[in-house]
Amino acid sequence: MRALIQRTSGATVSIDGQAVGEIGKGLVVFVCAMRGDGEDQSAWLARKTVNLRIFRDQAGRMNRSLLDVAGAALVVSQFTLAAETKGNRPGFSTAASPEAGEPLYEHFATQIRSHGVAVATGSFGADMAVSLVNDGPVTIWLDTTTQ
């Protein structure tokens, strides 16, 4: 699985102009299941996400995790993280099928919740608009193939 994580002071995901998920301080997590991924990859990615020390401590250093700051997570499915860009038109053949990807997306959100983190989500496969304030800016790329 792949995730693009952005530290935020606030974020909203909307569908057809209607907000369906909103958080304050925390992380926006764009997540993509890849072909061959399973619940083990989803659980690892969730643990890594909630424990990643990318929030400032009292000295201003990135030394605190989402758990340490009692932040929330906005989890948004984004199959385009699987983009293959050899040519000018991206290909997405390495992304999991929607039938395999959606349960892994849901599992990932459930795993984040299991750590005591408040989670808001978008809607798998929907055309969504995400609005966020990237705090820092801090943006981190995670991929379970590098675990």
C-alpha cells in the first residue's frame, strides 16, 4: 500500500459540494492499495502512520506522533498514487482493483481508529474535493514495499 501524508491544522473532504469528512489538527492520509496487498500491509501502514514523529515538540523539532498530539486523521482513497509515469499519460495497472482496494481502504481506516485516533473519511471511488492547510509544510510518502 502507498500513502501520502500531510500534516494539517485543518482539512475537509467534500462530495458534490457537501462536506462528508472534516478534521482539525492531524494528518490527511491519501491512501492507495496496490495489486497483491492485504491486511498485513494495511495494518503496518496504519501503525507507521499513527506513530510517525512529524509533529513539533516544545523545542520545535519534529518529535511527536499523531498519538502524542491527540490529532485526527482524514483518510481519503486515491488510486492515482499507483501512477506509472514512463510516458506522458499515467497508467494505473499496479493499483488494486476496486473490489480488492475498497476493503483494504476500509481496513486501513479501522486500523487507524483501533489506535484511538478519530478518523474522518471520504467515499471510496467518489469524485472528491479535498481542502487542507498543510502545516509546515510537511508531506511524507510511505510505501509498504520499503518496510
